[in-house]
Amino acid sequence: MRAPAREPARSPQDVVPRDRLQHPCFNPAVKGQFGRVHLPVAPHCNIKCNYCDRKYDCVNESRPGVTSTVLAPDQALVYLDRVLEKEPRISVAGIAGPGDPFANAEATMETVRLISEKHPQMLLCLSSNGMNIGPHILELAALNVSHVTITVNAVDPAVGEKIYGWVRDGKILYRGRQAAELLLSRQLEAVRRLKAAGITVKINCIMIPGINDHHIPAVAEAMRDLGADLFNCMALFPNAGTPFADILEPGKQELAAMRARAEEFLPQMRHCTRCRADAVGLLGEDRSTEMQGCLAACATLPPPAPADRPYVAVATMEGILVNQHLGEAETFQVFERQGEEYRLVAERPAPPQGGGVRRWISVGRTLNDCRALLVSAVGQTPAEILRESGLRVVEMNGFINEGLKAIYKGGNPAVLKTRQVKSCSSGGCSGTGVGCG
């Protein structure tokens, strides 16, 4: 299990004050003097917007939700160091996806902690849907996160239910009006608490013709009443394959007119470039393409060696048996030994299927505090990559407790392995065929 969220090493008063006016997204006067780097450490999302399509490895698309790769927190810190060597005018380190930072709260918070410790002068900025930021606001303030953007597309659930396909809260999935009401309540509370914590708040609002365009002034008014600082009315970017793919993008005149209406309530951002989740450089001199090689290289850096590996991870369908092929696992259950007993301490998501070698590197990072991984079967390539990361991969079948005893007490788990009758070639595998080996 990952170490629990630790207290920041310093209080805000211990850090040399930074000039918040050096944020080019919040202050158009400095957009040609200071830049930003987005660190793509948050691949998962907890809501489904009907206009969103998150893609990877698409260097020609410049829009939110797109990145060429995903970094672990320690990789992100190395990447930031290398970016600063090439572009010292970077004043802001941000996390904007490609999913939502707080659907990936562990990675997000660890990245913020690392940057706050090594680069206390760096402005820290996050962009979220607001669904799960609440539990982290006090620590964000203590870590000197100065700017947060919350995307709020509706303040009426009757409008919101048309925009969101679903909302996930923990393991519970909500749809329709219930989803819109839950999301809105979290967003309103998030903006209120962020402002109470002294954090500058920008509101992003996507203008969707025929869906919420009549409603945007009401959003701006509600956000003003909560104390938000800036409003960014953005045009819908139609994406093929999404429910809103056939809705036309608002024209420049329509967008300008809507911003003028919203400006009755809040100052407007008019220089947004709809940045990728791995954007880097000045707003008018983006260097994302130039830094693609560096980003990819940082994504392959090995994880730092932990002080010890006290845990054992298991691929299991129901939490009783070791009965999943590594390629099939969507989550890993993580156990620790307590005397003669074994306790489940965490359930960690597995990286998405289809990532090739990068997928197995990510598994090694996810389980870098585990001494072993119990699976029913594993391919040669992932087994070798995980072994190099320091993780012992054990093929076995049967009760989890029997495997844990063999690992912790120095037994031979090989005796628990039974002859496999399923195979990909025979069609007996229940996996998707896109990532087992």
C-alpha cells in the first residue's frame, strides 16, 4: 500500500512568496513572458461528458484530454526539470488530465508534493471537474497550490443531465438527473471551499449550442456569488464518436456575444488556447511537439527503489481465489501480513489494456511496494519487465491465503500451480486479446 498522505514539509509562510500575476492563463498581460507545463499524471476520469473523447499519441490534436503518454509522479518531476532547462520562462506547473486529477488523487497529490518541495517558487495549478477535489483542498492550500480551474457547464440539473452520460462516486455509477445533481453539489461546495482556502478559481464553461447556451449567464452569476475570480466560456469542440459529435461548434461571433453576457458577472478569459494535457511553453509559442521525445523518454524511467516491499498483490475476481490472468486484471488487491493473519490494505487500478510494454512498466510502478504478484497466468514479456522492476510474479491457482503463506513464510508457491487448460489459441481465454503478453 502506498504511504498515507503526509503533512507538507513546510507551511505556506515558510515559502518565499510567489507572484500570482505570473500565471499566463489568468493574466493575459504576461502570456508572452511566462509559460506553463502540463504534467499528464492523471489518466482516469470520474465523469463522462458527452463531448469528451480522450486520445493518446495524437500529436496533431491540440485540445484538453489529449496526451502522448502518461507519467508517474517521479517521472513528472524529472520531466519538469528538463523542461525548465530548455524553457526557463515556465512559471506554472499544472495538472489537467488527460482525465481528472482527483480521479487519480494519489498520483496528483504526490506530484504536487514533489514539485512543492523541489520548486517552491513554481506556481501550482490544477484543472478539475470538481467531483472529488473536496477532500484534498486543505492540503492543496498547505502545499501552495495557487490556482484551480473547475469546469462547470450547468447549475441546473435539468441542463446538466443532458451533458453528462454518467458520474462515478467511488464504485457507484450514477446517471441522468441523479448524476447531474451529485456533480453540481460537489462543484458548488468545491468552489466555495477553494475560495475559503485563499485559492484563485477560474471557471471553465463549455458552450454547447442547443444544450446549455441559454444557461451560461446563470452559470456565471452563480459562480460569482460563490466568489470565483475568472470565467472562461469555451466553444464546444465536436469529437467524432461522442454523443455531441453532430453539434456544430459555435462561431467566433456567437462565442464573443456569450462572453459579453457572462462578463456582466465575472471577468472573462479570452485568450484560452484549449491546451493539451501535456502542453508546454508560452501560450503563443507552444513547444509540446518539440518536447515529445523528452516526455516519452521520461515515461520509461525506472521507479525509485522503495525502502522495502512489505506487501503482496493479487489478481482476483472475487477476493478469495487467485484466478485472473495478469492481462485480464482490472484491479489488484494488495495484502499485508499482521502476525499470522493477512489483511487487505488496498485495491489499486490496473493500467488500461492495449498499452504494450508501457502497460507493464506502469504495473511495476503501481506495485512498487509489493514483493510479489500472484496471478493465474502471465505472459513472458510482462513477467520479464516486472521482474526487472523488482516484482516477483508467481503463477498459481487456489486460495489467496495459501499463496500469501507461501510468499511470507518462504514456501514454494509453485506447488499451488495447476495445469492450465485455457489458452489464447484454443479460444478459452476470457480476456480481450489486447494485452496479455
